[in-house]
Amino acid sequence: MNSKYEDLFESLIKAYYDGTFDETVFTLMTAHEVSPQETFKIITSLCGVTVEFDNDYLRNLKKAITYYVVNKRLIEKLQCIDSNCVKDIDNKFPCEKACPFNALTVDNENFIASINEELCLNCGFCTDACTKGKLIDKVELLPILDLIKNNKVVIAIVAPAIIGQFGDNVSMDHLRSAFISMGFTDMVEVAFAADILSIKEAVEFDKHVKGPNDLLITSCCCPMWVGMLRKVYGELIPNLSPSVSPMIAAGRIIKKLNPEAKVVFIGPCLAKKAEAKEPDIKDAIDFVLTFKEVEEIFHTLKINPEELIPIPTKEYPSLGGRSYARTGGVTRAIYDVIKELYPDKAKYFNPIKANGVRECKEVLTKTLNGEVKASFIEGMGCVGGCVGGPRANLPLDKGTENVDNFASSSAIKVPIYSSLLNDILSKLNINSLKDFEDEEKMAMFQRSFK
């Protein structure tokens, strides 16, 4: 979210909770700075919906919130480039320069910005670069609040990067209490789904890599990494694991075990909002909130996680699953499983890690050209991995330290020895390693990248 709109976002949250939403929106509309149309577009984006401005705007806005329809487009462009924007030495505006995929271009004569939806991966880099507030990402909070109000079971699933993001002394049990205070039924760590995918991709490595010249590219975690492969480096798709991300896996597991459940993902990544709306996997996640957005919500609702009574739960994710939050975490997790299950194959595990968009492009280009000698490739679009996401609350080094310490403290070191994970797999009718090779049983954890 552009910092220019944080106060406005806070006022909309408070109004929704206090029952003064109508009056607040009316006041904001009458006090518009530029035009009522642009002000309304900002409000609708902060409400997570798309509504055209007309004489019945308030009624249509509330109706859209209640009957939210999935819309893949997450970056809203307001009118045009500000005339005060300054180009850099490369003759590009800040938003243009920030886009790693050249999806955003500017008509220099008319100062009109255009976003190519085919190239845009919804990473949100352009919204952070725009100091004039002309680019804004949608916030799905109000539809989420409506979801909580109208459903019995709404589960918050949190990314592994969350530890420490809301205070040094805030544990997972504190966070669980905070999300329940917000109105969620419960909170679950996505790391448990990462553990399942570590086993799945270890099985795929055994099947796919027969010698030192074979290659498996992981598809876990990062939608920007997957987007690059699908849109630019399609020739490498045959080597790409067909796994869904831990977010999608967690959502599907929860809904399989409780068909009435709704699921909201909490993480540091704007691109996850787009991933949740991909046609082939949109069944898994109902909404996505970022750490920045949750911080604003906690502040507005006066929820201080550290002051809440912790609500404990059993230890269920492993060291590896919790390490997915950082660059190299996926590699480590899958290698640890390979060592346990296929010790003879471990000698062929020769990994390379791409850290950030620039490195991802370099590694994939070199791989296409046959210049990379590796049997396993991991890519993270953000430098440092998810802890370096654009909507994280902490600096990269602090977030990484928190993740490392939390992962190391896990009682479960390798997921195959987790009795609770085995219980979950049993409920999904997955009872052996052979079942991880069964396409029907693995269908909920797979997608087609063709």
C-alpha cells in the first residue's frame, strides 16, 4: 500500500467496525483533493473492489464488498503520471524503472502510464516507487471482514516469514490470539503445507534426476519465479516441478478437511494476491492480506499481540517448512528429506539459488544456454526471499534472523518424522511414499504449467 493512503485506509477500517462507514465515505468524497472520480477509485481500491463512480456510488460500493467477485487485476492506475514526476538518467520515470518485467510504460507526450497485463506479475514494485500516489494496490480487508461476519469458520493461514514481524516478543501463540481477536476462527502456519511439498518434491527429485546432468526446478513459494518461467522461460517448463505453492496447498488441505471453511492468507507479498486468483488454483484461498495491512488493522483496532494471552497449539511444522521464508530455505528443506529418503540420490543434489529478480533472470538465461551445472534450482523474486518481501514490516536482516532462530527451535527437524503431519496425510488418504507418486492423490498439490 502506498504510504500516502495509510491514514485513509485506517479511517475506512475504523468506520466499518464502528458502523459509520456510510458517513465516512460521504465525508471523504466531499473533501476530495483532485476529483470525486479519482477519490472514489482510491477508496474502492482500499476496499478491495472495483466499482464505477455514479450517483449511487455508496450503495454500489457496499454491494460490491458484500458480493465480492474475484478480480485478478491488483494494481490500479489513477488518471495519469503526475506532471511533477522526474525522469532518471535512463530517461525513465520511477515507476517504469522499478518494473523488472517492462510491464509498465509511459507515453512521454501525454504522460499516460499503461500496464501490460500479459507481462505484469503484480509484484507491487511500481506502487512502492510511485511517490505521487498514482499507483495503488488493492486491499481486500472489507470483503474479508464481511466474510468473517457471514461465515462460521474463517481460518488465517500465516506465511513462515511472519515470526517477529509484529514485535520481538510476539510468539506464534500471541499471533494466534491476535487473529482470533480480530474475528478469525483460528490461525494455522503455512509451514505445515511446505513440509508436505518438501516430501513431494524430494520424491520428484528421485524420479526426475537420474544422474548429474538432470535438472529439477522447484516451483515452491514464489509467484514471481513461476511467472518468469511461464511467461519468459517456457522452454524450461519440462524441468519445473508441478507443485502448487505452500499457500495453495494449505488452503486446499483446510477446505478438504472442512468444506465449510474460508481461508485468508497473511504474508509479506503482494504477488500472492494475484496467485490466489489464478484460474486453476483460485479454489484454495479466499483472500490475501499483507503484513503491512495487518499492522494497520491491529493499530486501528487497538490489538497489541504482545499484550494478549497466548493461545498455545501443538508443535506441527518442521525446521525445513519454517525455513521456506528465506533464500535457500526450500533447497535446505528438500535436501534434508532427500538425505533421509533417498541417501543414494543425495550425491546428485547440486543446487543453485537465485536471489532477487536480477539473479533469477541471470540463472534462468544461463540455464537455457546450458551454462548452469546444477541439478536443482530455487528462485526467489525478492532479495532474501519472502522475508525481503515489499510488504514486510522488518528489515531483511532482522527478518532473516527471526526466521532462522524460530526454525532452529523447531522440535521437528525433518517432516517425515512428524506424527501430526502423518495424521493429516492419512486424512487425505496419503499413507506411503508410493502415494506421493499417485497422480490422483497428488492432484490437490499439483498444477499444470503448460
